[in-house]
Amino acid sequence: MVTSFAGRTPCIGEGAWVHPSAEVFGDVRIGSRCWIGPGARLRGDYGRIVVGDCCAIEDNCVVHARPDETCTIGSWVTLGHGCVVHNVLAVGDFAVIGMGAVVSDWAELGEWAVVAEGAVVPQRAVVPAATIAAGVPARLLDRVVDDDFKTTWRAFKQRYVDLCELYRDGFGR
């Protein structure tokens, strides 16, 4: 469901697909060819959410921003099933936030940053580019995102972009 709230209307980019059970309302800007999964909730009720192009916001994710602030998600980002992204300053392009992870207020994730499944990135934390964070609270691992990881994840990310067209053409109620 895509709806206005308090005079704020979502803007959905060309070729994006929003599942009928997802809720996108208020000041939300979704880029082109994004896939918004079942049960996802993007609440732009009193803050703004900006999502770049070609993102996958998987089932049951919650994205929200504080009053008069902006939660910014780059392009080609994957938000895994059931994660929470709350008032994050920036999620860099190609970042991956794993299933069930929480990324909290004013945190910043660099390009190709990875937040492991179930991790909790606390307020104001920074996960640098091509770095992996895991645990509760999340800690930076010595391991970096290498070319093999990037190649594998580019394919996963492309599958969700391709799903946009498949869902538009083949999804029925």
C-alpha cells in the first residue's frame, strides 16, 4: 500500500515494485527498479526516507526517520529480511544489511559495508567502506569485502532488480 500521510506523498521510481502488503507512506522517495517486499514498512510520517536505485528491501523490513531528519539509503543496497534501519545518516551504495539486523540512529555505512545477520549497529557508529560488522553490539571484523564477495553479491542484487519486472508482469491477487 502506497499512501499519503499529513500532506506527504511517496514518490516511487520508474520500474520499482512495491508488494501489496508492504506499507510506504509519507515523505518516502524510492529510486528506479527497487523491489519492496511483502510486509516491508517505510514510514515517512514525520521524517524523510530516500532510497537510491536498484535496492532490495526484503520482507518485513522497517525503515523510519526521526522528525525533520532524513534516512538515506544508497543505490544497489540490500536490506535483508526483517531488518530495522532507523534514522540512519547514510547507507552507502552496494551495502548489505543482513537478516534481522538493526542499524540505529545516525549510524553511517560506507560503500560495500556489510552488517551481519542479527547484528546491532548502535547510534552514531560508523562501518567503513568494504568492512564487515557483526555481533551485539556490532564490532568491525578484520575481514574485508573482497572481489569474490562483490561478484557474488552483484548477482544477488541483480536478481532482485529482475524480480521487479517479473512481479509487475506476473503477480496476481
